[in-house]
Amino acid sequence: MRNPLADVTVPVLDDLIDDDYVRSLVVGVGGILGLLGVLGLLFPGSVAGDLAGIVFSTSTAASTSRLAAPIVLAGLGGIFAEKSGVINIGLEGLLIISAFMSVYIASVVGIGNAVLGIPAIWIGFLSGIAASTVLAGVFGVVCIEFKADQIIAGLAVWLIALGLAPFMSTVFFGGVNTPNLGASVGWRYSAVMVAVATLASWWALNHTAFGKHLEASGENPKALDTVGVSVSRVRYAGVLLSGVLSGVGGSALALSIGQFVGSGETMVQGKGFIAIVAYLFGNYNPLGTLGAGVLFAGLDATQIRLQQLGYAVPDTLVQTIPYVVVIVVLALVGRTRLPAAAGDHYETEE
Amino acid sequence: MNPAVHLDGITKRFPGVVANDDVDLEIARGSVHALLGENGAGKTTLMNVLYGLYQPTEGTVVVDGEPRSFASPRDAIDAGIGMIHQHFMLVDPMTVWENVVLGNEPRTWGGLRVDEAAAREAVVELSERYGFDVDPDARIADASVGVQQRVEILKALYRGADVLIMDEPTAVLTPQEVEELYDVFEELTDQGKTIIFISHKLGEALSAADEITVLRDGVNVGTVASADVTREDLARMMVGREVLMEPATTPREPGDRVLEVTDLHVEDDRGVEAVSGVSFELREGEVLGIAGVDGNGQLQLAEAVTGMREPSSGSIVYLGESMAGASRREHIDRGMAFVPEDRHERGLVMSYDLIQNGILGSQHDPPFASGGRIDWEASADHAESVIEAYDVRPPNPDASAESFSGGNQQKFIVGREFERDPTLVVATHPTRGVDIGSTEFLHDRLLELRAEGKAVLLISSKLDEVQGLSDRLAVIHEGEFSGVVDPATVTEEEIGLLMAGETLDGEGVSGAAIHDAVGDGLGEGSSDDTDGTRGTGSDRETTADEGVDA
């Protein structure tokens, strides 16, 4: 299928993104937003006007940022893991464990207190990252050292976190939901973290030796091994980075409201899986992942605001959009290509 | 001057096997040295010892006069030794320069950033110094096999290699690319590099190497200057006895039409068209050879003919009936034998013993099956007879297929298929990985089938094999026959051009009878001219010189 958007040229963007598909994704989303803005300005009272008012409001920006942070950050983490050859479908579990641990540790330290001059809420934030990284490390050992099936191990990570977080919450707080800390991390912090992580990831993948090694590890690990770079080390690095980035996402999600909600599928609500969708949609490009994550989160945020304005938008339908999109993208556009050795174990000879 | 490499009494033992037995080898600086031997002679093991992949059980590796002990390839690379493996170690989606510098990237910004400009420049500089015509920004996935090989050489040179070990470097190349590789050898040795290449092809050792060392059963049989030996001498050294260099073919007497393929189109697993409009016919007592570089649609063609892959269009008529939609079992039942390309995937069930493997495809038929049960006694007798007739070693029908060496597995598969009493044999790479002695036997057996009036579709990347055994030779390139020629008169250069997709116009070609794939050359009257040339003595001799490798 010929992609008409691939031919659209945008000066700065063309230099930044050499992938036609990702560029057209960004151009497409930008175009729709632009059109909505113009329509909103021209017809203030119409549905388009309402919609534009919502989409371009600060509150929507805030909730989009809040909802997008875990998706984009876990998605970036997923890129690092999968590029190295380890498919990490446990991102959801990493988000859950970091969301809980960030709130738990912050409450243990106590809001108002500080450790080493760091306020409790940020100690919580760092603890969330640490918890997620440790869990990712366990996943890495199981997959890389013990050569477990990555999909099964990833599911285990999710199920462990899904059971463990509400359980610990019940043990420590007497209910699956923690009490509210009474403090939070503002949405602007999340937005900055997402922006910095996206650009740093993009740069690391494209311009550092580590980025090249990561790609080689996922495409042809033997080629990397024969030039004297340890495939295991590169893969551990990729998996641990998925833990770190997911940890940032999970902590940001929970601390943006100051509470961990552990009922049902927990407050993470499948964002880890949507993160996988986002990086596949973005074709393993951090900028594309950002675009996809913001798009999905934006739809969700807009839907919530529309409900509040009295439009009857079925929320469950909006939430299926990412999954429908990924099937369409994978099946029809067919531009997303898994690393050749993703999912395969690698063993050095002799 | 010290030799570039001196292997001193190298012995390498694996549990139960001596792969190298007290091998002494000196390789002069600036020379091209061929390491010749049959499969399993210990060539690759010896080079893996030199490259630090294996540690020798006994003996010393001396590089440039200094005894060395390599714990890993890293150490060997540091000592200036580079190895280019048979299967390229390249990352497909990355560019040429990214692959060359992988693992040794020049850095800037305090080691943080890959210095892309410096890396490209280094690659361009190396590429120019050795006369390689390589675009540093090309993606490996888009590069030809010949270019990929040069990228591998650049990788070794970039790491400071003075001695380049190449494992079967010509296996994947067209004859033209082989010529270019020889030019590269010359350029490299002119600038003081030393090349050791592993081969089992006599012709290429003779034409490319200054010195040739022959290994047999892990022992160095002798090192000779290539100028002083003949093909026959080398063959004798490799096998340890006289080898008949040319299979004896007799003029064919083609009978009834067995197979007629018309405008066949077949897609590969990815949905890309692999066979694009191939037509041919095949008669009783005839061998049609298909030559081509691997991956030009031969595999899909064989799969379509044998019912393993549904063609997207075109017709296959076998014994007067269309085979469209016929199951694999119907193909077998109607007398089609198939020697598949991949013996592990399709030829054998690796965990089965040879008795079980021996009846694969015949498991429904008497005498192996009666009343829904398998007669294991009859099966065992059958396996034993194949093992004996085809010299499968060790002769143990109860051993699992995976416990046999590749060559012996291959002999067993070929035996099973040939003994099926087929009407049509589709054989892809029937002698791949098989040693010279057994290859000779399999060739004779194939010609016996032909004499018995069987039709044979022979697909092989070994030119000498398809040329020596076929009555007609089709050359396939990107899914199309670039020409159908008389194997008795065509030269290796001409086949090479066809393999590269060029066409031969009748004017410029000496002596080769060119037939259009679908034209009258394949029709009723075709037997006359091919028969006419096949018997003539002078033409036969030119092919014997140029065509035979092993």
C-alpha cells in the first residue's frame, strides 16, 4: 500500500526522522490537530469548536501528559529491550510495581520529611524506578541466563506485579487502594521527563555505539559476538533500561495523583500493553512512540472531557482504539518489522 | 623472514574424535594459501584453532615468529588475524560502514557519540586502498553477496588483520564474483597481507592459491606449490586413491514425456514471486539440470513440482495429468521422489532412527504397512539395504538420524528416495556435504536411474555436477530461466553470465547451443541437436578442463 503521507515534506522533520512511515505518522497526527484547530476557530459553537476547545485546553494537556507518561516511557523501555532481542511484554507489570512502590516508600518516609535533602515524594519516585528495575533484572536473568521463553516470563512479570502490589497494599494499608499521600508530582514534570527521555532515547539509539550494539544484538547477535561485544551484556542493558524507563512511567502515573489504586487491573489499566502498541505503531522509533503514546492518551483525555461536557462517548470503545490501530497498522501497512533475532536465545559457541 | 603463521604440531581432540592430528603448517607472508580437503577433513577446526575459537590440545600457534596462545578470537584479532566465516556475520538493516566499525566504533564527545564522519572516512579509505568498490552508506540488506563479502574483508582489515582466513569464500558467489574475489586476493597480497582460504574445490585452489595444503582425516597430507601439481594429483591427495574425474554419460534416449511445466509462477514464504514464468518439459531417461546461485527460485520451483508449495499460476502436468491441488501424498504415490534441499528440516526426522526415517513417505505402502500397522521388520530390512548400498557410516540402523554426520545423512536420504522406484526424481543439491568418493557413487547411481528410463530434475549449485550429469542445462536467475544450454558445449564463463542474469545471444557464444526456454529447443525435435553435440570428443574435453571441481 502506497503511503501518500510519505511524500509530504516538512523541512526540519525530514532531517530528524529518516523513516518515511514514522514521519507520515507525525505529519498525519499534526495535520489532524491543525485541521481541528482551524475548524474550531472558524466554527466556535459547533462540535468541532467544542472538540477544539477541549483538545487545546490546559486541562486536557495536563491529563494527556499524565496518561501519556506511562505509555511513552514504558514504550521507550520496550524499544530498548526488544531492539536488543528480548521481547519484554511485562511492561505492564513494571508499571504496576513502580506505581505501588513509589507511593509506598513516599508514605513510609512521610510527606514533609526528606532523606539526604531529597523530599519524600522524590524518594518515592526513585524507589519506584528501583523496584521496576529490580523486577526487570529478574526477568532479564530468567530470559538471558536461564533461557526461559520471553513471552511466558513477561506474562509472569505482569501477573506477579498484578498480584503483589494490591496484596502489599492490603498488608500495609488495609486495602487494595493506598490512602492519598496528600502531595503529588505536577504534570509539567511528567511532560519534561517524557520529552527528555524521548530525545535521549532517540539520540542513544541513533548516535551511540551502544545503540548500534543494541541493533546488532537484536538483528544478528552472532555478528556482534564475533567482533568481541558480549551479547548478554547488551541484552541485560536493554532489559534494565526497560525497567528504568517503565519505573519512571509508573512512578509518574501514581505520584501525579499521590495514590496507588489497586482494584481491578490497578490504576495502570493496560497502559503497559498500550505501550507495546505505541512502540510498534512508532516502528521502534522513540519519536514515533511519543507520537503514538500522545495520540492514544489524547484520545482518552478528550473522551473523558467530552463525558464531562455531556457528550455520550462510550469510553470502552475509545479505549479499544489503540488495539484496533495496531492491528490495522501491522496487517495493512506492514511497515513494522520485528528485529530478526527478537525472542531468540543466544549462546556463544564453546 | 618469518612466516606469517606457523602452526607447530597442532593436535585438536574432541571427545571421541581427533579432528587435527599433529598438523604442521607454514604460511609465507604475502601469499595465498589454500587449505584443501573433503568435508570433515579438519580444515575448519584447524582454522578455528588459529582464530582462537578452539584451544589446541597439543601444539603451538606461532604468529610472525612469536608463539601465541589465543584464549578467544579477540586475542587472535589483536595478533592481526581475521576470519571471514562462510556465513557472513553482518547486520542486515545496518549500513556498510556501521557493520565495518561494529564493536570498534571511533568515538567523539568523550566517548559518548560514534564519530560517524571518521568511521565513514576510515571505511572509504580502506575500500579505496584495496580497490573495493563499496558504497559505505549502502544497507547490507540491499548489497549483493559479493559486496557483503568485501564488507566482511573490510571488517577484518579495519581491525588490523594481516592474515585473513576465509572459510569457503566462493561457495555463495557467481563465477564472475569469484573472479573479482581473486582480484581482491591479488590486491591484498600485493600490499603484504596473507590469505588462507578453506576449500574443497580443486579448481579454485589451483587457480587462486600460491601454495596448497591438503588435509585428510585431520592429517596434513602435504603442502605443494600450485604451479607444480595437477587436478588429479590433488584429488589423489584428498581422497587417497585415484578418482574418476568425469561421470560417464551415454547418449540419452528420451522416451515419453513425464513432466510438463508451463508458465509457472511461485511465491516464496514472504509472498514475493520467486519463480516467474518457467516452462520446461522432462522425458523418461533424461536429466534436466538447473544451475544457479542459491536463492534464485530453485527451491520454490522444486517445491512446486513436488507438491510442497502451491504455485500462484501456471500448470504442472505429470504423466499426462494436471497436478493442481494434488496433495503431497498423491505426488509420492504417483512415483515422485524428492531429495529436499534442507536435510534437517525436510529430509529426516532427526530424533528418529534410520529404520523410521527409511520408510518416511512410504509409511502407508506395502511392504512397510499392512492393516494400519507398520511392519518394523520389513522397515529394518529396508533401512539396512539402503545403508549398505549407499555406504552410510556407521552402518547402524538403530541410531538416530542426528547422530550421523551431514554427509552420511545425505547419503541415506538420497538412498531412500532413489530406491523408491520413482518415475521422476527431483533432487536438490543431492551431494551437498558428501565427500568425493560418495559423490562419485551418487552420480553413478543417478546415471543408472537415467539409464533405467527415469526422469531426473537435478538442481545443484555445483556447476560440475549439473554440467556433468545433465542432458540439458537450464540456468535460473531471479526466478526465470536465463537460458537453456547444452551442458556438453557450454563454457563455465557462459554459465556464469547466465547465472548473473545476462543472456547469451547466439552470435557471441562459442559452441554453445542456446535454446530459448519455451521455444522449439525444448519441443519434439530437440533431441537431435543435443544428441549430436554430446558425443563429440573435442567439446567434451573443454568442459572437462573447465567444469570439474571435485
